[in-house]
Amino acid sequence: MTRPRIALFVLEALPNARAVRRFVRDHAEDIAFVGLSNAERPSSGGLSGQVRRHLARSGPAFLPYLAVNFGLPDLLAPASGLLRRLTGAGDATTATPLKALCRTLGIPTLRIDDVNGPDAARAFEAHAPDLIVAFHFDQIFSAATLSLAPLGGLNLHPGLLPRHRGPVPTIHALAEENPAFGVTIHRLTPAIDAGAILAQEASDLPSGTTATRAAILLHERGRILLDRVLDEIASDTLKEGITPEALPYCHFPDRALLTRLASQGRKLIDSADLRAALGVNAKA
């Protein structure tokens, strides 16, 4: 079989930015279109609604994590061209925001307010992808949307499924007595992080690694694992995978979990993560 045409869905943020930009560079000829999630979409309550929910659940201690992982990269993205010239990064793939990179590579992009809505359906009809790939994406695909791609969908999850299902697996891994980090490539289903596991790899990360740095490293390792799965699809050697028993969903952390992490000296972010956020759209 030939290489599948990919519909790539992304919420670009610090954890995945450099890895997904490399993926797009390496697979530009295979990508039918890129769906860029609108993190401030009205259906999620917009920016103010999301901040209120995080404050209610997690408290103000969680806001620096959100700012470093999402806020700063998004805020600085419009100035990326100027920042790259000032820092000498130029057109370096890893420093170029995904929308601009896709424009350079001739890949159509679409802002996604509702992945199951009519705009996304029209993109599937217009570009006819074979396969959906979610690479740090924050919306749930319906069965009807998944059926629009003949080969279904894959998701890169920076955790060892079935453990730590949910949006911030590295935080929940860090909270364990003996943190176990890893990455999983699995089938997309309408149930969150519950599809058949196609590939998985445990990763020994350095002591003191923050939850943010763990997510950055695991997305990069996941990119390599995803390439292997795509090669197996192209060579028609991909196995069905194993569907595990679903474990409890791990939501964004509550105040008790953050307090426990702090008491153990385990960090969500540090100064190196802040520098990474400031440079992700400026430095190669």
C-alpha cells in the first residue's frame, strides 16, 4: 500500500511544538490538511471560562503551568517572524509556528472550533485524507468524524496507557511514588484514550524532570514511534493492537494533587521551561 494521506489535528503548545513541526516537515508530501484547534473556542467557554474552571478545580498554583505551556507560546507566535530574524533562527522549522510552516510548505490549514462540525467535514470532503492523526489535540472525535477517513485515526499520548488517560498524563505520572513515564500510539475512538494500543515505549527521564519537560521529551519520542507505525501502515504490516481495560480518567489536577506534588519537591515547571516557552517561536 502507498503511504496514507494524513489529516493532522493539533493544539500547538510548548509540549508538542517542536516535535509536531518536525513531523510536518518530514511528512509534508503526505499531509492532506492540518486542523489547528482554537483553544479559546466558544464551546469551551473562551479564555475567561477556561481560566475560571481551572481556578475552581486547581487553584492559582496551576496558572503558571498554563501560562508556560499554552499562554506564552500563543502570545508570542504572531511576532515569530521578527523574533526569528533577531535571533538568527530564520526559517528554521523548529522555530516556525505551525500555521506559518504549513503555508511555506503549501499545506492547507483550518482553524477547528468543532472537530465534528460542518467546517471539518467539508475539509475531509475537499482533501480526502486516508488517516487521521491527533498530535496533542484537545477535542474528541465522534464516530461519524472518524469514519470520514478510511483508515480511521491514530493518537500520540505522552503516557503509558491505560494509565493516565486524559489531558496532562505527565502530571499524574509525576505524582506517583515511583514516576513511570512513556508514550503510546493508539487508535482513536470516541472514548478518550481508550483505543487499541499499537505501539508503546517506556522512557527513563532524568531525576528532577518537570511535568512540562517530560511532555516535551515524550512528544519527541512519540514522533519517532508514530513514524514507525506509519511505516507499518504503508507496508501493510500493522497489527490490530491490544485494547486494554480502561482505567479511571485523569483530569486536570485538583488542589490536593498539586499540594502533594509541592510537598514532594516535584515541579510542573521550572526556569528552563520558561526559557523554552519564550524561545519556542524564536530560536531553532
